[in-house]
Amino acid sequence: MHKWFIAAALATTGFAAVGEAQTPPLSLERVFAAPDLAGPQPRALKLSPDGALLTFLRARADDKDRLDLWARDTRTGAERMLVDSLKIGTGAALSEAEKMQRERARIGALKGIVAYDWAADGRSLLVPLDGDLYLATIDGQARRITDVPGGVLNANVSPRGGFVSYVRDQNVWVQPLAGGAARALTGEGRDTVHFGEAEFVAQEEMHRTDGYWWSPDDRYLAVERFDEAPVKVFTRAAIGATGTNIYEQRYPAAGTPNVLVDLYVMRADGSGKVKVDLGGDPDIYLARVDWLPDGSALLVQRENRAQTKIDVLRVDPATGKSTILFTENARAKSWINLSDSYRLMEDGSLLWRSERDGFAHLWRLKDGRWTQLTKGAWVVTGLVAVDEPKGRVYFLANKDDVLEQHLYALDLKRGAITRLTERGWYNSVTADGTAQHFLVTRSNPAQPPQTYLADADGKRVAWINENRVEGAHPYAPYLSAHRPMQYGTIKAADGSTDLYWQMVTPKLEPGKRYPVFFQHYGGPGSQGVARNWKNPLIQHLVGKGWIYFELDNRGSPNRGVDFESAIWHAMGTVEVADQRKGADYLKTLAFVDPARVATFGWSYGGYMSLKMIEADQRVYAAAVSGAPVSDWHLYDTHYTERYMGDPRVDGVAYDASRAVIDPKKIVMPLLLMHGMADDNVFLDNSTKVAAELQAANMPFDMMLYPGKTHSASRDIHVWTTIERFLEQHVGSGAK
């Protein structure tokens, strides 16, 4: 489960004022229209192998959801479109498998080019489009290299550029990049058996989208095989506007069997196939697969079903034999948070992010001994790059401020840590393979995301997208009315720690009181309160006379193991109590109308809306619950069991965590919303709530969205409906 933000990600300094009389109102229609109010945002930025070009995806001016491939000369700054998605695409409909992959990646609404891969020679790029593959050259030419009924998935160029690989009809195929016939490396993929794909929970919950992995020298591929036969079949009706499609979807609900996973290694021509020894317990997760830099072995992360242990296996690619290199164990009454923050070093050592001391930090395993590289009451959020010759490790962390993310450099010899990005910003960073060039994207509550190229010391070399809000920038007309974000803390319900909140208010009039749009997510894995750019939808709500407020409760990430693990086997408890503390705090403010605090959440936030109004009647004036998980028995294994355990063992915890236990306590106005084609949080979750409320003869409003998935919240009608509901039951504006 991923958080849906009303606040989109990433965040600058204040805007200059202009005459407010000239400022048009920021309408809901403009928030959802093109071009995007955040300005032009390049996606999927990559440096060419020789560093001469920076490539990226850019939305069209007339269609913010259609992306084309662009290139920028890193020396001159000149930009040009490399591939026009409207000129070379066939317009063919995407396969259901690709649609679901995009939904897992939360890019289901995007069209055109959504991914690409550089060839090692730096002269060509692999571009998937409309289910087939094109090879584009840096002079702007593109030729189609596949013509496959049903399309292909998971396309890559091999590390040395010798091959193109992809999944076709549930099998792995390889063809020479220079031209030639494609060859199927596997042939058993059919029905419930898949090769080269990541299973549902790997995509949705484990942040693993790959199902095969090339060795660095193009000699071998490691290929996942999974069989869905043991997984329970759910009949899911995707109800659309003009008809209904019935899907027999294999969905591993909590406490039920997962897919059976195997891993094979084979040569690039399909020969020499061996099965990797993953151990005697078939009920495991294949968490991560990586090759050593010299291609001599695989490192495989094997996670147990309870998600309390990861065994890191070293695998011989010639025989498939594995040995345990080390084991990572969760702390008591907690779980393992999977991460991509690890790096295999040329000297044979391993950099590894671990929470073993209670906070996520970097450790080094060398010659069988562990050394802690970072330490303190803060967390490393990502490992960016390593410059081995200079002994420097680059990482992201919240060392200086819980609400900010910065790039830091660690000197391995001296142990000194240097911050390389400027305070007051939230940064995301990628680097080239040599750790000499960095792409930094930053934002804050007053500046939409900016991207620049930095050197190894963090110095800005050139703007990639300065995105200044002036002139023709889409947000410039609304600049003067932009209201600042405020931050603060309150104590958790048990007094144990501080909880961070963020708030935006209208221009307050003395003696007036304002209603509150109290947003929450509340679940693990997502930090909402941060010094980053927020979706202008917040500014629209504030312009309508609402105070916007959000609080990160215990159970949310980036505060250490104890803070996050407060929900262990107890979802819907401390989160609800902490949000109640937020509501109590709001009602102490002289400018807040205590009788008009309305709460909103989607997904886990929708679950929280229900739990909050059931637990604290009369605290909230109204609630909006979007796509809620109403019963954790209905949600998937990897997410749910990580926090709640196995329902076959701890059924009492599951019973206590239900969204609605006593429907008679849902006494405040409730709006229940759900997409009718949601394959993540099934519609059954909301219909179950509806049936319980109806059986208890409790009034509520409901809005369902034909054909919409879990991302239905991005539809303007959702927000038109929310505003109408809140206007009726709460009323906007000061009183």
C-alpha cells in the first residue's frame, strides 16, 4: 500500500508579492487542468554513458499526462525532443498486464513514453511504447524492433549493450541489439507460471519491479519463476460506465498462500540453466537479487514469511549452490523494512543499511566484521553513490531536520559527514556510476521542484530545470495569494514523543473562526509532514476558507524503529489516539471553529477516517473515507502480515483492527468513496462497510467511480463531491 498525497512530493523560499487585487481565484478546474501548476517537471532523468547528454521525459504542453523523450546537451544546455510519442507509436491498447504494472507504479494515468534505457555505447536508447520496443538514436531517429501481439514487458538493454531482453507471453526473450532473431530463454511460462516478472506483492509492497537480472558481463541472466497456483482466486468485477469485466484475480490475502518462487541462472543463449538453492522453506519472499561487480556470484536476499529475518545468500551461478553470507534480524516486536540502500564494493566489502541500533544507518561488512558508519537519532533514507577511489559514500538522510532530506558525503577514512545540499529544502538525488555528477531535485513549500546538476562536492554546475515561478509559469498568476506552510509539534497521546504537524491558514480576520480540512494518512511507510512542495489543491481549499492541517502519527517512518513499531499487531490504535491529539490541539486555537473540524483520508487514510469517527464521536464534524481497507483479512500478505502478523495465529488483533466494529457509533456525516475497478483495495472493502451501516440503519453518503482504480482520488469529480459534501455538513469560510 502506498500513500496517496493531497500534497504531491518535493519543496523553495518565499514568493515576491504582487497586487492581490489582480490574483484570480485558484479554481478546482484549474488545479486539474494542463499544464501542471508545478511547472514543467522532467521525469526519469539519466545521464548518457559519456555524460554528454542528459535525457528525460517531459509532458506535452497540451496534455500533462502524455510524455515524450527529450535530451539536453550538458555542455551547451540546448534541448531537443528525441522521440515524439505521437509520431512513432502505434496507438495500440496496452495489455492488461502492463496496465496493472503501471497501476502498481502509480503511473496508470500516464501515456506515451513512461520508461527508457540507455545502451552502453551511449549512441542509442531502448524505448518501450504502446506495448512494443523502439531503438532510438541520439540523432532523433527511431526504429521499431518488436512487433508482438499482446505486447512485451520489462524491457532492458544488457549491461554491455549486446542484447535487448523482455518478457513476452510470460517468458523471457533475448535478441541481439544490433539486429537478429529473438530467442525465448524460457518456454514453460503459461497459465499460472511466469518467468521474468515480479509477482503482485513484489511490485505493490516490496518495491521490486524486476523479475530478471543480467550479469555485468552479459554472460548470464538470473530469472525469477513464480507460480500463482496456490494463491486464492478472487472474483473481481471491474465495473465500468458501459459494462462490467469480470476478473478471476489471484490475490494473496493475509493468512493465505503466496506464490511459489524459484530463481534460475542461465547463459544469454538459454543454456546452462541451473536452479538456485533458496533453502528448504518454500514460504519465503525473494526480496532482492544482485550480481557482484565482477559477475562471479549473485547476492540474493531471502526474507521469511513473518518479515523478521533476511538471509543474504551468496550464489554460485554455475551450480546454483548458495551459502548464507549473513542474516539481518528485526528488533523485538518489529519487522524488517526492505531497502535498496546497499552497495557491493570492488574490494569485496558490502555497504548495508540496517535498523539494528534502532535507527536506519549505514554499516560496512568487511572480512566478516561489521563497522557502523553513521550513528544518531536520525535516519539514512537512501544510499546514492560511492566513490571508492576517494573513499566517499554519498547518502540521503534527515540528519539536520526530520522535515528535510539532504545529500551527505561520508569520508570512510576519517568518518566525517558533510552536508552537500542547502538547508530549507527537501531533496532527492541520483548520481552517475562514478559519483562525479549528481542530479538534485529539490523543493520547499514555496517553490515547485527544481532540478540542477551538481559536482562531487554538491556545488551547482548548471540548472536543468530552474522552474522559477514568474512570467509564463503556470502558477505565476496565483503567486500573490499563496499562503505559507506552518510547522509545529505536539506530544503523542501517551506523552512519549513529539509529533510533527503542518498547517496552512487563510488570511485570518480578527475574531473570526475557520473550519479545518484535517487530512491524514496515518499508515506506515509514508511521511506527509515535510518541507516540500505541496499540491496546489491545498491552496485551493485554503482559498475557499478552510484551514489545512496534517499530522504524522506514531507508525509513520523516518523517526526510528520504536516510533514506527508502535502499531505492531495493533493497527488502528495509536494512530487514532495521536490524530485525536491533533484535533484537540486545533480546538485550542482561537481562530479554529471547534465544531467544524472535518477529516479526510484515502487508502490507509480512508481506514483511519472510519476508525477516528467511531472512536471519537462528536470530535469531528464530518469524515470522508476514500478506498478504505475495512478488514485487514482482505488485504495482501506482505503488507498486512508485516505489521499485524498472521491472522491464523493472531486473529484477535485482526478482529480489533476492523475499520467498523460498532456501526452505531458512526454518528457523524460520512462520505464513503471507492473506484469500482480497484484491484489493490478491492471494492468489497467499501461494500462491507456500507452493508454494516445499512444493517444498523445508520445514514451515510456514498460515491462510486465506474472504471476507476485505486487512483480514483485524482479525478476532479472526487473533489467536487467532497467539497459539496463538506459545504452541506460543515460549511466553508469564517464565522
